[in-house]
Amino acid sequence: MAVNPPVVAVQELADAVAPLRALPEAERLRWSGVEGWHLTLAFLGEIPVLDVPKLEELLGRACSEHGVHRLRLAGAGTFGDRVLWGGVEGETWALRRLAEAVRAAVGEAGVETDQYGFHPHLTLARAGSAHGQRRAARRSAAGELQGLAARLEGFRGSEWEASELHLMRSEQGFGPSRYSTLRAWPLARWEE
């Protein structure tokens, strides 16, 4: 389940990230495909076909109870020595509430989701597997990722409207994961 930034917002971030990908320390990273950048609200894994109609009904209801909101891609950070991510600013409180509603709907439908807390971000790159690496190598990777994140600290993209929730499908294989939207629901628009 995800909110997808518009092409213009993704391109702004891609332009800011491009010089980083040319740096020597970036060679050891596995970079995410730009076409797959999205804000994951909940990772569902495989869903049994029989659970899909109930899930779709509950997600549709959740979307009707949560309004469109304004966001921008901004800054960057790391998850330890493993992930470089692009950040999000704006009405992130609304995005968090939507993520909570999505997770509740998924649970009500009897579908399991990840157990990680929601942190709005786009995954830009991953370091090699930390499993089996020596501690010094992991510290080095963490320092390199933090250095790359620092270079994106001042990035502020254009503001955009988050107006849809997407049920995403990921296809794993050789190279970056590929993502496609299976279904989308509009978020509510209330008259002011």
C-alpha cells in the first residue's frame, strides 16, 4: 500500500540524487529504480485471492475517511548502515493517519503486514548485506550512507498533492524490484 509522488516530484529528487550516484562510495550501493519510488504505508506480502474483495472494501472505506494532503520530497537520512532514503515534509501527520488507517484495514481483513513503525520515506539505495560483514565494514558503510544523506540535506522539492492510495505489486528478480499499481482509490475531497 503506497502513496505515489507525481512524476515531477520524482524527477526533482532524481536530479538531486544523480551526482551522488557518480561518487566512488556510491559504487557499492544497490540503487532503487526511480520508476519504483513510492511512499510505502504498509507492506502486505502475498495476499490470498479470497481476501482481496474484503481488503478492497476496507481500503476504499479508509480512503473515503481521509482527505488529500500536501507533501514534498525533502532531505534524506539513513536506516543504520543499510538504507539511504529520501525524506518527506508537509502534512506528514495526514500521511501517518492514512498509514494507520491502512494498517487497521489490512488487519481487519485478516491480512498480515510488516511490523515496522511507519516512517515516511523513499528508499534510494541499499548497502550490501550486513550479514557476515565485519564490524569495521559496517561502520564504514554507515559513514558512507550518512555522508550521502548529508549531501541531500538541503534538497526541497516542489509541493504536491497526495490524492490516491495505491495497492502496489512488486516483482523481484535480477536488478531493482519493479512495481506496478493493481488498484488505486481516491482520497476524500471535502468542501471548505
